[in-house]
Amino acid sequence: MAGIIGYGVDIPRYRIKVEEIAKVWNEDPESIKKGLNISEKSVPSIDEDAATIAVEAARRAVKHSGVDPKEIGAIYVGSESHPYAVKPTATIVSQAIRAGNKLTAADLEFACKAGTAGIQMVMGMVDSKMIKYGMSIGSDTSQGRPSDALEYTASAGGAAFILGNEKNEYVAQILKTTSFTSDTPDFWRREGASFPSHGGRFTGEPAYFKHVIGATKQLFEITGFKPSDFSYAIFHQPNGKFPLNVAKTLGFEEKQVKDGLLTPMIGNTYSGASMLGLAAVLDVAKPGEKILLTSFGSGAGSDSFAIEVSEGIENKRGRSVKVKDIIETRKIYIDYSIYLKNRGGIKKW
């Protein structure tokens, strides 16, 4: 099947701590941190959106892959915060990376799993030889209503992956993928609404856990793999606790999850979350190691992937900035007033 040729990520520099948000709403920060397993989150600047994040991630993916962007035949951008209701983000990306005109491009939406759905679409086109290379991006500047639990987690970031079918170019090969989907309305935002609504505990069961576990078990049945076959496991991370709980339920150890678990440090980047986790794992993974990736999108569905790291990953080390380096070295802390301004909560009259 298709393989990953290169990848790139982008996370805004601004951060806000749990304590800063809790102070405004007179809540106990330690209780929040313990309950959600999160200490801070990324915040977009006033001039950052899902498109600018997607562009930066795409540029880094092109650099990491070494491919000529004019050979990219498809670009899909998954997000639930596209800057335009009618005007694709994907065409902005194609122009920014100078991909030329001989390509198909589209925006995707499936809550937090639109980016992995794009990977599956690109896989099909690459495997059928319709295109030589394709790119899928997950990018979001997610929203949370002030004082809602989502305000502590909804953050910003994105990741881009370029796929192809020349094995000598692989950094990792996708061995198998499968999906698990149902009409489960656990989270939604109507047209024109500034903030999403959610079903509270309903978002855990029967939404997140049912679909993530269902897709992963389905992958095990198809491939014959078991948790011990994987060196790493990445699960969608709406907070810092759900992925650890689902890993334990499925029989994974915490050490298999820790390298891809980013939400405690940057929050839930929605469409970027599981893909950023995969990028962080690929930054440290060795050839021959296997990676499990299972995304989740409210509404609801999960895509699960079995991935094997290729020898070619060593040749591309250092071509692009590492995820953990972006997280740890580019931080600028802001207070709640700047956070509100950046998120459009304070408007000029």
C-alpha cells in the first residue's frame, strides 16, 4: 500500500495556562488539570487561522519529503475551522507550495478525523496510480465557549503528510487501514454559530470510546496484529485522559502512548491532533517499528492505521523541525485578555 514520503507540522507560539483560564471563572486549576490531564494549550495569533497553519505544515512536508510540489496530484485539507464557508483552503495551500495546476484539491470536514480521512483518499489515488504523490492535512483553530470545559482544551495546530508509492522514498509504509462509523451526534456546531455544543459525558460513551475501540479492534481482526506488535500507539486526544484510558482498555502500555500524547502540552488541535501525534512518533521511531494510529471525529467515526517505519526515515532526519522542538522552544505565554482578543472575543466597535 501507499507510504508516507514526508511530513510537516505547525503549532502556534502562543500558549495559555490552565491557571489563567481557571482564574477568570473562579475554578480550581488543579482539579481541571487532574481531570483533563492538561496544563496549557496553544492559541493562534490574531493573524493565524486553519489556512496559515496548513500552509506552514505543507511547506515543511514538501521540504522533508524532497518531492517536487508540481508532482503532487491531490491536496485535501481537513478542518472544522476553515476560514471561508465558501472558498477552499486546499487551493490556498496548493498556490503557497507552488504545486501547479495539474491537481485535484478539496476541503474535508468530519470533526477531528477529516485529516485521516484525507490520508485514506490519497492512499486510494496513489495505489491506483491516478497520481504520483498526494497530500493530506489536518489543521484547526478550534473553538470553545467561554467557561465551557472545552475552553481548557480547544487549541490550534496542524500536520501535513505526503504519500506516494515508491518504496525507496518511504519514511513509513501504511500496511492497512479501516474505519468504524455511525450517526452519533455527540458534538455539533450549526452554520453561523460561534461555538460548538456537545453532549457532555455522552461524548465519551457511546462516542469516543465506542468508535476508537471499534476501529482498532477491527484493524486487529483484519491484520492479526495485537497491541504487543506495536512500539507506538496514537489515539485521538480530546484531552489527556481519554487516550490513556482507551489504551489501557485495548491492552496497550502507557510507554507505547507517551511519545504521541501531546494534548497535555498543547491542548486538542482537533483535525491536527492524531496527525501531530503521528508526526511526533515518526520523529523518534526506528526502522522496522510498527505504529498504531486511530483517529476520532465526532458525529461519529474513527480511522485506524497499521504503519511500519521504513529505512528511508533515517535519510530524512533533520530536514524539518521536530514536533517536540516546536512545542518546547517556541512558547510565548499570554493572559486571558490577549487570548480573548486573538480568538475574536474582543471586537472593535
